[in-house]
Amino acid sequence: MRPDEHLGWLAAERAAFARVLRDGDLAAPVPGCPSWHLAELTAHLGAVHRWARQVVETGATASNDHPAPAGRTALADWFDEGGAALERTLRGIEPDTPCWTIAPPAVAAFWMRRQAHETSLHRWDAQSSQGTPDPIDPALAADGVAEVAEAMFPRQVRLGRQPPLTRSLRVEVPDAGAYTVAGDGTAAPGPDSQPADVTVTGPAEALLLLLWKRTTLDDPRISVTGSPAAAHAVLGARITP
């Protein structure tokens, strides 16, 4: 997915989140983030938007201390302002501009992708807190599956949050590719690689939600081939933050 496509999804997903915030129950619990209500989820995403903007503008890591205001109107306005500022910053910079990032590649395009997925997943969370969420676009979800395998999981191991895995999971997204989550996440499967212990297949959205612990292997959209124990071992690990 191209940087301009990521920016388009960032705009669409933050607008969808804002609609939930304007009309939703701020005290509703968020199923995908069990310790948060909608107001706390908003405070998190709004702070992330501000932090990411500062990172892109300075090219270096920045403080994530951006407290949210209380009250629906003030919170909604604060969220809108931070998201709009992030989008303006990302649209005003070349994707290949060198920049500090949490995982390779160390260029601004990383944040275009990361913030599209951060916002999309939390839009899904926000809508889930109010009832049935809208689906995540299949192409965006497939790119999100790739991001987990290529960037988020290796980072978890690199930061010491998760030991290298002893079991392997292959994630197959029909018509979009396949990715293996194994070891420390840095070894790309080659022609002589051992088959994965287990393979999960299904629509991109279901697989993305599975990797981010928003759904389970009982989801009827997901099929499992191989060792269920291996699937539970990998998916129960801290493969995402």
C-alpha cells in the first residue's frame, strides 16, 4: 500500500472515530482494550497522534505527555485538532524523509502506515464499545497483517517484551500474501524453511483482529491447519504491543 493510500485511510478512519466520539457513550467499556472506556481510548489515540506528529516534525523521539481534557465537547475538539495536525504534517513531508521510527524503515512513510493502522484498529475498538463495528477495508487489513509480521512482532522481541517464539504460525491472507510469525521475526522464510507448525487462513480483517487479540481462533471466518497448541502458543504471546 502506497503512502498516499495510508494517508487517505488515516483521514477516513479518524473521521469515523470522531463520529463515535460525538454521539457515543464515553463511559462504555472497550472490549479490545479491557481496562479502558471510550473516553480513555480517545485520550490514548489523541496523545499518540500528537506524539507521532512531533516525531515526524523533529525527526527524533518525543514526549508522549499530552493529557486529554474532560467533557464531551472539549474531548472531541481536542481529538479533532490533534488528528488534523498529524495529517497536515504527514501530507507536508516527503515519504522518504529520514525520521526516527519504532521499527524499520526509518523514514516518514513508516508513520503514514503506522498511524493509518493505529487509527483504524482503534476506530474499530471505539465502534465496538457502542455495538457492532464497521468492517476494516480488506486491503488496509491485509497491509496491517503484514505490518504485524514485519515490524510490530520483531520490535516486541527486540525490546525484550517477548522472548523469541519456539513455535511458528503462518498467516495466509487469500489473494494478498502469507506471513510467518516465528523466532525473533527477523528471518524471512526461504525455499528450504521448515513448514510452520500451524497455518491460519481467513479474510484479512479477521486475521488482523486475531493478531491484535480482538478475536479468537473460534471466529468462524478463520480456519486452522496444523497444531492448535502451536496456534494458541503464538497468539497467546505478546506479538503486538
